[in-house]
Amino acid sequence: MNAWLPLDAEPWRGQVTTGRIKRALIDLLLAYWLTIQNRQDVLVEHLFADFKKWLPESGQHASDVIRNIRHYADTYQRLREFPLTDPTGRLLDCMQTMTTTPWPVLLYLHATEEVPSDQRAIAARAIDSFLMRRAVCLMTTKDYNRLFVQVLADAQESDPARAGFAVARSLWNQTAEARLWPDDHTFLDALIMPDLYHRSYRARLKALLVGLENYLRTPKTEHAPVLSSSDSRLNIEHVLPQKWETHWPLPDGDSEKAREKRLEAVHQLGNLTLTTTKLNPSLSNREWLLKRDDLRAHSLLRLTNSSILSVPEGLGEKWSTDRWVACWDEDRIQLRTLWLARIALQAWPKPDIDID
């Protein structure tokens, strides 16, 4: 019973929100644990009945079951403390805005000592890429519970020394439309859509921008801790503002063609960045030179400094930084969209078919 006592207190008896429903954390843990044991999706609502059926069929002693549950509880707490510099930490941050369904897979991988750390990282990167690509492509999440039970089973049936490869291969081999892992072409098409901002869920779009920011950071980036997509201080900012009519005149006159080009550019990926505090609304909508100076004064993010306030890497032969920052228009937005899309392909890669 000593193994169970800590689970009868905080934080396990505290309430957590999954979707729109509040659950006791211990109930979620037990549902994840039982999913791992019987390789079937276990709903919290059916937890007691499912456990009552499983226990006599398992042939295990209650004391052994309690110790195993405690082992998974300790693993869960350890995972929640993973830094965002770790692939699993980044995945868990992403899952806050995507889905909690991969939890049993991660718990199994990290609770099984025979699974090497590099295989856990391979699995985390694969799941992260799968979730982000599908989110940007607006693909459904409705079948994720059954999908990740299958991924779990594939990992359990594999050699633990290659469990990460098994997870990646399981995701790669899915053929149903509700389970496809978007390829580079599909992902790229979604990233460069002119209405990315309007067609995306805000929290997932923020997760995309945070992921891009973190990928752009290097060990040489000073005073730049890895960001969390759940950080409420981060806000999505349109560089060319949504209310542009007063201070951002059309470069080619007020023609229908110029207006359509402007409207398409406003909500493209290349016109979006993050700010750590909301810009003053009056300044946010003002002309480029004023907004540029305000961004220079306050922004520490690579997402802004490396591709808005300076020419993006790779474009230096055709653009000087002075010329790049002289104005902000549709052409620069299009170039930055393509540049960020290329970064996204690198940040969330889909591995080759030979995953081993």
C-alpha cells in the first residue's frame, strides 16, 4: 500500500482539463496505464468496469499491479518536467494544443528501461511532425485515439532497442485518409496558402510559430530560452496590419488587382510573427517605418529579427538589409512565406520510408 499512498494525494487528486472536460489526474493516469496493458483505448467513464474485467484476466497480484501503476505515475511526473530543449518536452508542449492521445505511447517508451534514449527521441520527433503537419493541413483528429493505440501496439511488439523506429514506421505506414502523415508537397501547399491565419485554429497556429522560433534559435542565440506555445504572453502579430487601409496605401494604386494581392498577403505565413506583449493598437496599425522601429526596440525573437528586421538567410545576394527593411510589402511577404515554409519542412521532417 505504501506505493499507492502518494497517488491518494495531490497532485493526483487534483483536476486537470482535457478538451472541455475536467478530470482527476489519477483517473487520466489509470486510463493511460490500462490502455498500455490491454492495447485498447480506455475511456475514463469506463475505467472502473474495464479495470474490473482486466484484473482477473491478467492473472497479476494486486500488489504487483499497484507497484506498476506507481512506476508509471513516477514516469508521468518525470515526463512533465522534461525541458523544452528535449524532443519529448517539445512534443508534450505541442500536445497541449493538439491532442493528448499519444500519452500512452510516450509513457510506455519512457517507463520501459530497455528503450534507449535515442529511440525515445526518434519517436517524439515523428509524432511531433505527424501532429504538426496534419494540424497545418487541417486534417481531422477524430481517429487519433485508435491510431495511437495501434502505434503503441507496434512499439510494444518491436525490439525495445528499435522502438522509436517502430513508432515512426507505424505512422508512416498509415493509408487511411484520417491517418495520413502529410508529405512535403502537401505540407508546403498548406503553409503557403494565402489565408493561413483565417483557416487555422489560433492555438495551433501559435504552436507553429513558436516551433519555428525555437528551431531558428541556436546555441549562439543570447538570452533566448526555448519558448512554450502555452505562454500567454506570446501573441500572433500581423506585420502588415489587418486594418491597413489608413496607413498602408496600396503600392500600385487602388486597383482591384492590387487590392486582391494585398488581401491575400495580409494573412499569409510570411506576414505573421510573435510578440511578447501586445503592441499598442494605434502603433500596430501605423505605417511601416514606425512599426519597424517599435519592433526593433522590443523584439528579441529570431522569428522577427532574422527575417523581418533583416534579410532572410539565403536572400543576401539579391537583397541588402537596408533595402529589405526599407518597406514591408506583398513581395517581401511572399519571399518570407517561402523561407519560413522551408524552415518548417526542416523543423518537422517526415523521414524516408526506410525507417530503421
